[in-house]
Amino acid sequence: MFAFAVVTFPLVLLGLLLAMERVERPLNAADTGKGLEGFLDSARPDEVATFVQQGLPAALERYRRRLRRTPPGKHRAA
């Protein structure tokens, strides 16, 4: 009985993680609209070029990476 639980627990956990990913994916896609306003207010030229060439999700990812690297309170408007 214990061996059965040891084998099935990782499989059940993996199934739950995959199901959670399917639920989370549309929620992350809906989040891109929230960041658009801030992106348009303070995007740099290279981030705007990414937006034009690759679309909004790629541009927002690049923008958010820059914000994570910048210390708090040191954001500058472009």
C-alpha cells in the first residue's frame, strides 16, 4: 500500500501542476493590458522597436526586465 502511494503521489502532483498551468496561462495573457499604459508612458526607443517588431508581450517582458534591474525610485521617464 505504501509503495502504491509513493508511486502515485508524484504523478498526481504533476497532474495538478499541469492543470494549474492551464488555468494560469489565460490570466497572464489578460495581465498584458494592465502594463500597456505604463509601458506607453515610459518605454525607451528600443522597447518601442521591440513592440513594433515582435508585439506587445515581448515588449512588455523587455520593459519589465528593465524595471526589475533599476533600483526603486530611480525610474526615469523617456
